[in-house]
Amino acid sequence: MLANAEIGIDLGTANILIYSKSKGILLNEPSVVAYNTETKSVVAVGKEAKEMVGKTPRNIIPVRPLRDGVIADYDMTAQMLKELLKKVSKKSGISMRKPTVVICTPSGSTSVERRAIHNAVKSYGAKNVHLIEEPIAAAIGADLPVDEPIANVIVDVGGGTSEVAIISFGGVVSCKSIRTGGDVMDEEIIQYVRKAYNVLIGERTAELIKMEIGYALIDHPEVTMEVRGRDMVTGLPKTITLSSTEIQSALKESLEQLLETIRATLEECPPELSGDIVDHGVILTGGGSMLNGMQDWLASEISVPVHMAPSPLESVAIGTGRSLKMIQKLQKASK
Ligand SMILES: Nc1ncnc2c1ncn2[C@@H]1O[C@H](COP(=O)(O)OP(=O)(O)O)[C@@H](O)[C@H]1O
Ligand SMILES: [Mg+2]
């Protein structure tokens, strides 16, 4: 008999990843749906839909149904998931007949939303569906010994949200989530360029600026980047040169908020576990943690070691896929 596929899904606010233990990452695409408001139908999902952002005719709108870490649009989320599962099964040749699925939901989601996702995956034909908390998946994916009585701190900087969690014995000891992540950083850059230069830039340009010349709040050799946008006075295209120093100042608020959240979570740490944190430090994961200088900046601010997860954009997906055999143990621990 053919074994049913076992897959892990990271339903992130910015990216969805699908992972199988035997084949690794099967799919990694933006959580974007292009929706036609006239025909009320989905035109494209994933990469294809993201490429349309800011470039589509008026009747086609890009939607990020998970944008703020909550499932704003259940139907859209379910359709996106189904399309992506279809794509994976075509591309990888893995039969999606009755797979066992472990899916990681945004930690801000309510029990109703979790149920909804569960049902969406189930209706696609999954045999068993397990939900897992994001910080635990991230920790497993980053090779941390989550089922030991040792405290691990996970800082996951995603697109719509950031989460800081202390994990021990397979359960979350304490966790804080904020709706500040990479998206807010992009927005801060857009606002800055608008105010300082009277130039409008799009979301995708802002994201590129952040990745190229965005820095956490540390000293660094200044770099610059040429950017194109629309002059708000003349209405014409305009090229400007931005420096990393000015972008750094634009990112200050969201970075400080992240730091505050990390501090507040560490303060809540039970004293018996504090020693572990001094020894093992904090693990950074999520795409936002790849901001230039993030690791050094946080290490200098919180005075405990800060490590980068081996593949920050993938740890949650890898963790969900690997967690199957631990699921029962984890479910017990979280009860
Ligand atoms: N090199 C980088 N520097 C800064 N931010 C990055 C980098 N790479 C990706 N990001 C940001 O990471 C975010 C997506 O991270 P991800 O962990 O996939 O989010 P989510 O889990 O919410 O889907 C986006 O805001 C993206 O702009
Ligand atoms: Mg994530």
C-alpha cells in the first residue's frame, strides 16, 4: 500500500510554505490572492498574484487574506490553500490523496479561525489535520530541544506580526505577539520617502529598499540606493537616492517596539528558567530577522546571546513537517 503523504504547512502572513519530510520544501510562495471584483473570482495565487501587486487594472485587486496575522477573509484563505496544495501535488508528484497535514496558524488567530483552517484543509481531502503553535514549530525547525525542560526563546519577525515566546517542555511558557513586522517597516519607508522627498513609492519598492539598505539600530558603513517613484507635485516619475542612514531612522519606531516586546517577554520568564536563557540565548527566525544588523543590535540591547535560525524563512515550515511524531506529546503538554 502506498503511504499517505505527510506534509507541514506554514500559513504565514507574508509567505506560505509546504514541506514534506521526504522531499523538503515543496512550495514557498507569497500569501497573496489576485481577485477579480467583477467576476468575483480568484485570478491567481502566490507568486503570480504578488507580481500583480500595484500593477493590475482596477477590477483585479491583490488580497493578502492573512495580512495582520488574523484570517481576515476565510474564503480567500481556503481558496488560496487549495490552489497551492493542487500546485504542489502537480509539481512534486506527491499524491495529495488523504495526506496527514500539520499546519501552523498565526498565533493571533482565534479558535474559530483555527477551526476554519482545519476544515479547509480537511475539505481538500486531508485524512488527519493537526494544528501547531507557531513558536513551537519555529523552535523545532531551528533544531532546538523543545521537549526538554530547558527554556528556549524564539523571536519570530514575520510580515504582519512578530512573536516572542519562551518554550519549555514542548509548551509555550509565555508568549507575546505584536502586529508589527516586515509590513510595518515597508510602510514606514513609504511614509518617510513621501514626507522627505514628496515622492510616492510602491510596497514592493519599499520592501526592496528595506532588504538592500535597511539596517537595525547599529553603526554601519553608509550605503545608498537609487529608487524610482512618482513625484507628488509634478505627477511625473522621479529617481531619488536614499541612504541607509535615513532608512534606518525611518525604521526606528518598529524596531524599538520589537525590542520592547522581547524585553517584556524576558521579564516574565520564571526565575528557574532565566539561567537557561543566559546560557542558550535567543533564536531569531522569520524573514524580518534577516534585516541587516538585526542579530548584533539585539545582542547588544538585551545582553544575552542572540543566534540566527539556520534558515529563518523556512524554520516554521520545517518544524511543522518534523513535528508529526511529537504532536501527541506536544498536545499533551499544552493541555
Ligand atoms: N533580507 C531581508 N531583510 C529584511 N526583511 C526581509 C528580508 N527577507 C525577507 N524579509 C521580510 O520578511 C517578511 C516575511 O517573513 P516571513 O517569515 O515569511 O513572514 P510570515 O511568517 O508572516 O509569512 C517580509 O516582510 C519580508 O519583507
Ligand atoms: Mg512566519
